[in-house]
Amino acid sequence: ALKLLGDSDGDSRAILICGGGQGMAMAANRFKGIRAAVCWDADEAKMSRLDNDSNVLALPARILDGDINNVKDVITTWLDTKFSGAARHTRRIQELDDF
């Protein structure tokens, strides 16, 4: 089961929604340990998890514009995709966390 951010299980995630997604992502990324990504399709969602281990999904409502099937695909893909754990990605995330 997914937990809220701040829980200690290591797979804590959240979903945010706003008009363009960028504002919410920028605000969320101000907090240590948050890796928010704006995703408008399943490919972006997959890559944000696979390479960047995003733990916050920022959905852009104006871009998704009521396409419920696309919204479901984005959320499902984001929730189901695991972080690759590749050394170069882990190193980059650690560098951001240490900043």
C-alpha cells in the first residue's frame, strides 16, 4: 500500500493537480526529498519513475482537459512503474538530495 509522504516505508507518493502542473511541481520540489514531475502522458509518467524515481505526480488539468482515459493511463503507469535503480540515476538523485 502506498503511504503519504513523510511515512517511513520508502515508497511514499502523492498526486497533485493544478491548471498547468508546473506551479504545483515547483512548490513541491522546494521540500527536501520531494521529486515532483509534471506528466501529461503515460510515457512521461513511466520515465519520471524509471529514471528519476519521482515520488510526486503533478497532473496538468488544462493539458489533460477531461481525457479521463489518458488521466487513468498516466496515473496507472506512474503508480505501477518501479525505479530502475541504475547507478547513474541513483547518483544523480543523491546529488540532488545532498544539495
